[in-house]
Amino acid sequence: MSGSASVTAAQETAAPASAKPERSGARAPWPLLLPAFILFIAVVIVPLAMTILLSFHNWGQYTGIQFVITLKNWQEIWSDPYFYEMFARTFRIAGLATLFAAIFGAPEAYILNRMRTPWKGFFLLVILGPLLISVVARTLGWALLFGGNNGLVNKALMTLGLMDSPLPFMFTETGVIIALAHVMMPFMVLSVWAALQRVDPQIENAALSLGAGQMTIIRRIILPQIMPGVLSGGIIVFALSASAFATPSIIGGRRLKVAATLAYDEFLNTLNWPLGAAVAVLLLIALVLIIVGSNAIIERRYSEVFR
Amino acid sequence: MSRNGSLALIFHTIFVIFMVAPILVVCLVAFTPEGYLSVPMNGFSLRWFRAIADYPEFINAFWVSLWIGAASSVVALLFAVPAALAIARYQFRGREALSALFLSPLMIPHVVLGIAFLRFFTQTGLSGTFVALLIAHVIVVFPFALRLTLAAATGMDRSVEMAAVSLGAGNWTLFRRITLPLILPGVVSGWALAFIQSFDEVTMTVFLAAPGTETLPVRMFLYIQDNIDPLVTSVSASVIVITMLALILLDRFYGLERVLAGHSDRGR
């Protein structure tokens, strides 16, 4: 199977280690691609199309899903301020979590990058490792830390004399933002870290030899060069935060609904699938537009850096 | 020791505490001897770890997670390895579009995937089955399997393959004895990362899981929705420890940085 295709390709060029694909404009090696292609058409494209169609179906308390085409769900989302509020909350939480992650994640990536070898690897593991730990376990940690008025965070803040009375974290947007920022932080650090690897240390040394202070170097040499990393990390964090489910559900509770938890409710509690599908499709469209739009802007603005 | 100033080190310390605190607190509370949520002050106890044994739902969910994770990663690789070889070696029309399609599960929010799969499997009569869960997980982990295999296939030295062909190796022999061993590190890490993704997945799975096909994160999530008690912290602590062990193995075997690089542009 894979042999026949690769052999002919291998015989045609004499550049063995070359990573460049050869045979420009040739026909696609379908025997290799077809299984995955069919799988994706059948189990990704078709279900997504069914979901979009579902959002145009009607639903009644006693009739269930009715297979008619109607704009009812979309009109309901459009006209009911509840949905406007919910989407505004979703994107507000995602935006603030992204800001939080950028403000703390970018400097941390810079500090990490300047560490000596054993420490660098160790702390990279400590900071990026949580990425692979279950979101539920990490969010549970925040629920324990926040835990009502005598949660550990409040106790610590009051012992340090930073506050007089406990702040509510559980079931508030603040709590969701902090927990989400923690869950998404590794993506930001990773993205800025990748950008830092492309920075030529000689430029920093040149600036130093010309008498630039540390702050000047960070502001005028480092920041402009890692900005694409911060921004692309920001897009990832924003997209994942806006569609996050477990964290807003556990920390936000039943009343602080975001798009993902509302869609879940419509599907598994209210059983109004068409409305839930409409909410999900709207979230998908909004995110795709935001991701594609901001990627285009970043790439145009920073095309120099990517070259 | 470090070129960082003291201000940077203070920032770093606070940052590390922020990252580690929630994970540490789960592990601490899991050892409480009390019957309620508390950080153990006088003495640790394993009672809540023993309590897991009396709660078969968690044990079953753990096995479901293990099976789904292992099987979906293998199946994903069966589809991803040929696709990765094709994408790495051929320049053809629609190559970019195909890559985008294969990586699309990274960009589609998992809640949308969950809904789409629920609708799809309900319509096809597979709803609530192990097979449905497996197929859904194959799709979700596919990009991770593809990306690491692709990286290995792209960086591969092709001269060995050419030598084998000139010595008369057939297609299958070539793949089995030359190509596969050369891309094996990528394939194995792809499997490991795919397994972890499947093992951690909750948002999409929560839509599909029925009693009996609940994965561990889903069981934990549903449990937490009802109440938070030391039992769920001991389960979480176990999950954390298992993940840490996998992490250390992965780091030794392949380098965590390279594995995690598979994550870095998932939103793009």
C-alpha cells in the first residue's frame, strides 16, 4: 500500500534527506489518503451538516423534534436578550482569561528561557505538564481552593492582610476566569516559548553593548519579536476558553451559563435539541470567524517575523 | 545560578505556585483522614483511596477510559500513518485542504463535536454504544496522531528506502522493514499523545456517555456536579499520579517539548 507510492517518489529524486514533497502538481496518492478521507467525510462532515440542519428544525414540549425547516430557533436567539447576555458573558470570560494568560504567561516564558539547563527543563515540565492532566482534576483543585467563604485562597489572602472580608470565587465570573486562565496557561507559555526560540540572542547582546537597559531591551527588542507568539497563543486560549465546558460548569455552577454549558443543558436536560444545536453552531461560526480573522491580521502585520 | 534578576525570580515563584497549587491541593485533600473536605493537618490516611474500591462506577469508568484511549489511538494511527506519508511525500492539488480537514477536530470546539456526534449516532442507532464512543474518540485524537507521524515522516532519510528498493524489496517489505521502523518514534509518541488526549477528554464524551460507557473524566465530572467530597479528590489524585508517570516516561522517551509542540497551534 504505502510502499508503491513512496518507492516511485523515492526513485524520481536524488535528494534523500530532503524534507520537501516532490512531484509538484501530481495527482493525489489516493490509496493512502482515501481511508482517512472517507472517515472524515462520514464522521465529521456529515454529523456537522446534520447539526446545522437540526438547528433549523422545530421543537415542541410534547411533540419533540419536528422535521420542518424553520428559522424559529435562530429568531429566538436573535430576539431573546438572555442569549445575548449569555454570549456576551462567554466572550467576556474568554477575553479576560486570555488577557490574564498573556500578562502572566508571556513574562514567565521569557524568564524560563533565560534559566540554566537543569532548571529550565524542570520548570518547563512543571508548567507545561498540567496540560496533560485532566481538566476535571485541575478544576476540582480550584473548586477546593475557592470553596465558599473559608476556601484556602480567601484564608491566604486574609492572613496576608490583603483583604478584610472573603471574596466570593465559586459561582462567579472571577472564579471562572482564574480557573480558565490556569487551565489555558500552558498554551500561552508554549506559544511564547516557541517564538522566543526564534529570537537571535545576538540582537540582545548588540543592544546590551550599545548601552540599552534591561527594560529597553525587553520593550524594544524582545516584545516586538515575541508579539506574534503572544497573539497566536492568545487566539488558542481565547478559542478554547470560549468553548470551555467543564471549568465553567464546575466553578460557574448551574446559573452562570456560558455557550457550551447552555448547549449541554438544552441537549441533556431540556431536550430542546434544535435550540441547543443553534447555540452550538453559532458558537462555531463566531469562533471560526474570530480565529480566521485574527490569524489574517497577525500574519499581515507580522509577515516579517514569520519569513 | 540564573541570569534572571531577583524580581524575575519572585514573579517566577508566584507563577509556579499558581500553576501547582490546584493540583497539589487535590493530592493533599485526598489523604485526609476526616470524612469531609479538609487539608490533612495531623496525619495522612489512605481511607479515601480504599473507598474507591467500594465505588465500582469509578473502577468501571477507569477501564472504559483505558480501553477507549488505547483502542482509539491505535485506530487513529491506522488511518493517520498512510495519510501522513502521503502528505509528507507528495505535492498534490488539495493537499492543504486535506491537511486542514484532518486537523479540523482541533479547531472545532469539542462541545460542537459532542453535539454533532450525539445527533449522528442517534440517527444511525449507535447512540450509547462503545463503538460510537470509540469512533468519536478516533476523530478527536486523529490530529495528534497525524501531526507527530507527519513530523517523523517529513524528517526521514529516504536514502535507506532507495537502497532497499534497489536491492529488490517489495512494497510491503519496504514499509514493514524500512519505513515503519524509521518513523516509529513519531508513531509511538503519536500514540501516547493520542492516548492522553482520549483519556482526558470530557467535553465531547459527556454528550455520548451512557451508563456503562462513561469514561473516568465524565464519571468524575458528573460526580462533582452532585457534590464534592474526599472520594472524588482521591480519584483525581490517582489520575494526576498516573498522568505524571506517563509524562515522565514520555519526556524520557521522546522529549516533552516535541510532544507538546503538537499542541502549540491547535487553535490555528
